Amino acid sequence: MRAVDIIMKKRGSILNPKGSELSKEELDFLINGYVKGDIPDYQISSWLMAVYFNGMTFAETGLLTEIMLHSGDVIDLSGLTGPFVDKHSTGGVGDKISLPLAPMVAACGVKVPMMSGRALGHTGGTLDKLDSITGYKSQISPEEFKTYLQKTGFAMTGQTKQIVPADRLLYALRDVTGTVESIPLITASILSKKVAEGSEALVFDVKYGSGAFMKTKEAATELATSLVKTAQAMGKKASALITNMNTPLGYKTGNFLEIEETVECLQGKGPADVMELTYALGVEMLILGGITDSKEKALELCKEAISSGKALELFLENVALQGGNPDKLMEEVGKRRSSHKREIFASEDGYLKIDAFKAGLAGVTLGVGRNRTEDAVCPDAGFILHKKEGELIKKGELLMEVYGKNEECFTSALPALEKAFSYEKNSISKDELIFKQIS
């Protein structure tokens, strides 16, 4: 078997311009050969471009995902009692949904093994938010992961070099070859990591809009369908919600600020949009986990987990297990801020619009996120909205508190944030937060 023949098969020809479906053996030869160093970057780059233009079937994408999954270690949850259900978001600004969602669902009897990522570009990272809790260890061993999962019903960890190394290598190559936006490659990347953590069922939050990776509802629907169908082809239960990321979620964006808003959500005081999405995803997870087949009952259970205080109790128990200090965390809520502060006021009257992408990019400058994987983040940087999109604003009203990593960052961050705000003369017709479900 030769790599060049596999590349040509996927590339196609004049008589077969869309190429042909690759077999398990061909994909295994290509991917594992690359991981071992037997196949060079330039040949894998050529194959990635062929996939970018000609796509893959759901079955083919499933095979690719399986091969990537087994290119390294897989977390073995045998010996633990499920059901095991996880959620994945395609990323956004102010998207802290995983943080209140996991303990809420765990309080309802579903175990949530969650392998999360870090911020890159304008989108936030769950691990960076957790790391802003003093002492919290987001990088834990598989043994610790299983222990914490058993004790509190959920655990949070990051991808290691031993877990899905094929994804780590392929993603780095996709980033420099212009093939990031391939739906099958995105699908295999997401699913290989999610299945490696031991989940039996998966719920996807696929976002569209200015602050999302997929800019249109149509593109988000295509990705959501690929994720669900491929997961099902691999024998997993799956569903997806397509949700709006044109404007930031909640009022607080930043690493510790989003931990703070998470605590508020678990106390039953969270922003309406964050709670709506948390409950909607929780309902899907309870149904896929077999807790109930009724959406109404699932919603009732989720709301009870919050109102009873059980979800907050589990969250704080997890903080303690993973090295943090729950008492210190609760003392810091509402008080811990960067000493470098500015405020933004409305420059005119009108109905407010807030562009999530522009706000997210400015957040990177403040220190919330990173442009390169090796960049450091500032746990106390971020911004707090005082007004939400669609509200009628008067000139001079306070729109946002801004917290930076240093004084210098405001020079570019403040003008960028001001450009994220615009003012309409007529009331704004907003898209619903949840566009549709794919199941």
C-alpha cells in the first residue's frame, strides 16, 4: 500500500472528480503511518486538501474518527456505573455553559466525563476558566479523573499528549495548510477526543453567528448533522442544538468572571440566556442518558437540581477534589477583579447591538484569551456588560466595565470594544437563542 495511491483515490480524476470512499485499511495506513513518522507532512497535507474539496461520507468520517481515537490512550471507565453523557460546544464569547451544566446534570444522575480545551483566538476555553480558581488542577491523571467522576458525578480534564495524538498532529497541520474548515475533519477532531473520554452519548452545542466558527445557520446545520450522524455511525447516542452566537452569552466574559457567573447560575441567579441554554442542553443529556424520555420531566429535574442547591454543592465538591479552595472561591465572588479598570459609556441613543466577534477579539487583547497556544492568559481580565443587546440605551449610560492584564492593553482594547457596540434607531428583531435541534 502506498500513500500516493490513497491520495489519488480521494483526489479523484476527470472520470471521477469527487474521488472515492477510502477503506478502513487505507485510512489506518495513512493516519497511523503519519503518527509513527513513516508518512511525511507533505503527503498528509495533500490528502487533507483532497478531503477539504471532496469531503467524506458519514461512514468514512466514522472510520477516520475511530482510527484517530485509537492512535493513543483511551480513558477506560469500566467499573463505574453510568450513564456517561458529555456535551461539546463549538465555542463562543461568554460561553461558560459547561461549568453550570455538568454539576446540574450530575445532580440528576448522569455522569459527565468532560475533556475540555483552552482558549484560542476570540473564543474562551473551559480549562482556562477552571484554572482561574486558586489551586484548581485541570490537568489530572486518568485515575484521578475516574475517582472524581465517581465521587461527584462529573470531572474536568484536558487532552494529554497520550490521548488522540493523531488529532494533535493533524490539527497543527490543518492550521497551516488552509484545511481547518473541512466538516469531516472538524467532526473527526471533535469526536475522537470526546469518545476517548469514555462517553456513551454526546450532546453538541453548535453555534452560528459573528462570534462562532460557523457564521451561518446553514453551515452550523451541516456541521451539527455531521457530528450527530457520525457519532451514531460509531454506536453513540447523539443530538445537537444549533444556537445563536451573534452576541456574547451572559453578562460576564473572562476567566474568573465566568466562574463567578457560573456560581450565580448554580445559585439560581444566572442570566436568562445562560440559564435557557444550560437547561436546554441538560434536558438533552438527561434524555440521552435514559433518566427520562419526557422533556418536561427532564426540565423539572434540572430546575430542581439548581433550586435545591445540589448542583452548587457538587460544583464546590469538585473544586475541592481538584485542588481548589471552595471557601476562598465563594469569598472572591463579586470582589475579585483586576486592578486595571476602565468603563465604556454609550456614545449615542438607540437600541443596542453587541458584536460577539469584535468583543471577543478585544478580550484577547485584555488578556482573556490567546492568539497562539503558548500564550499566557490573565485570570482576572475580562468585561462585565451592564446592558444587553436589544435594550433601548440613552447616551452616556454605562455599557461595560473593562478589566485588563495591564494598563498598556487598554490602548488597543478600548477602541476595539467601542466598535463592538452599535445603535439602531428602530427596535431590533433578534434571532431566538436556540435555532433548531438535530437528532
